[in-house]
Amino acid sequence: MQYINYFNQDAYTNIAMDAWLLKNLKPEKPVFSLWQNKRAVIVGENQNTFSEVNSNYIDTHDVQVVRRVSGGGAVYHDLGNICFTFFVPVSSSAGVDFSQFVKPMADALESLGIHVDISGRNDLEIAGKKISGNAQRYAGGYLMHHGTLLWNTDVDAMVRSLNVADEKFISKAAKSVRSRVGNIKDYASKDLTIDKFIAQLKFYLTDEDRDGEYELNANQKADILKLRDEQFSQWSWNYGKSPEFMYNNHAKFGGGSIDVQIDVHDGEITDINFTGDFLGVRDWREMKSQFIGLPFKREVIASILEQNKEGQYFGSIKNSELVETFFQKDEVENYD
């Protein structure tokens, strides 16, 4: 197979590139790429981003959040993880089989002396631990099969980035994840670095470099960057495309308890209510309309609360405390 070089380690760009190549590349024979993202959470096309990520950690640790065009669950990427994508012409989606695309990666790992097992339809395991997950999308006579290879991924950051927001459960969740997933580095020879690993994978998959590179022209590259800018880097795609949902949370502070209930559609607040025994000086409903129609984003919520701080609508509960109540998940109920 020929390989395609992805541009960089920016998740917005790379996920846009996956989508653009699936729709527009139209190769006569299979092509593939090996690429990496800096810290990012990649959510499935049909997922509710708000319920998949730990927004507190994401916002403070420069973790990108991007929605891909394939199904499946949310995954964490960092520079200890290697992504691979195959673009394959197929006559019909009816005959698509995960195993025919997982096997080449298994064979490549075996060629490096790393024994792997194919588990179920789409996972690779080493010594019973998952080191790869995969997803697919068919469009216009072509199949995109992409997945991950965990080389030396930061499991703590993985757990914190996903939907475990309560610090009490972080260590327990990380321990659970470590028991189920493995890093390839732990099973490889000591002198095999991630760069050497990627180079050797590419060497194997290109028939020892005989197949060479599939080079994109300047116009194709410009189109990919345009798609990144107009769709995959946009909040409206990564968050706003989430299914309609209701958010509920309860918190107790020195100034009283408070429950927050929010309805969100297309990423925008359609209804909001506060209940509890907080000692508001003024009725919070006076400011309710200011929330409606705005995106469910931390900075937006904080701005509205700051603009109304003189009203003491929530008594002695601080704005900073209240903002956290909006984004510490207690319950997110999907309508779809």
C-alpha cells in the first residue's frame, strides 16, 4: 500500500483530513497513513460530547475535543498513541469486515516480534490487554478504517480527560483502565523507540518501501485545511452537534444547597432552572432569559453570572462555585 503523510499533530487538522480523504481521495488501490495527535479526546459522530468529557480537566490542560465522522465511543489521544487510517475502495458496505483491516496491523506487529491477538471484531490485545480499538465509515464506494495503537499513552490523563470528573474516583478508574488496556512499549524490545516503531510499521505496510507515497497536491491540501477551519475546529460541530439532552446537578455550599437543571438542544440552552435552599436576595428568574439561546459553554455561563453579580440571586454562593456546578456531571440524560 502507498502511504499518505498527514500534516501535523493537531487533532482538528487530522480528523478533518480523515473525513476529506474518505470523501474526495478516491484511490484505485488501498492507501494508509500513520499519524499522531497531541492531547485530544475524539468523540464518535453520534455521541453527546458534554457527557463524554471532563470539561474541568479539558479546559485547564489544553486537551482538544474533536468529533469524528465514524461511530463508536470517545477515545483519548496523545503523543504516546499512534493512529492509523486505511482508505480502501469497496463495492458495497454490506461485505465490510473489521477483521480484514485489523489483521494487517496485527501482522505488522508480529513482524516486529510483538505477539498480538485479535479480540472480537475490532480490537487487538497483548497478553489479554487491549492495545488497539477501531472504527469504520463507508461513503461513496470507499471505506475508511481507522484505529489507535497504544504505545505509551498516559493512562491518568486518559481517565481525567474522559467522563470521570470526581477526584474521589480518579485513582480507582485509572487502576481499572490499567487492568484492561496495555501499552505496546511494555512488550517491545528495550531499544525500540516510538519513532522507530512507526518507521518499521510504515516499512512493513508499504511492502518494504516499494509502494512509496501517495502525494497530495496543493489544492487538495488547501481543501483539507478549509474543512478543518469551517467544520472540525468549530464548537458547533464538536459540541453543538450533540443530541438534545437534559443536564442535572446538585451541590451544597456554605451558602446553601442548589440544584441546576438545564435543557440543551444543538448545544444551546433552551431552558434553565435553579432549586434549593440558597438565600437569594432577588429572584433568579429575573435573569433566566439571559441564558436562553446561548451556547452551553463555561465562559458564557461565567459571563452572565458576572454581569448579574450585584443582584445576589444566589445569596452568598460565589459565581466561581456556581460555574463549577454547571460543569461537574451528576447526571446527563440524553433524549435521543
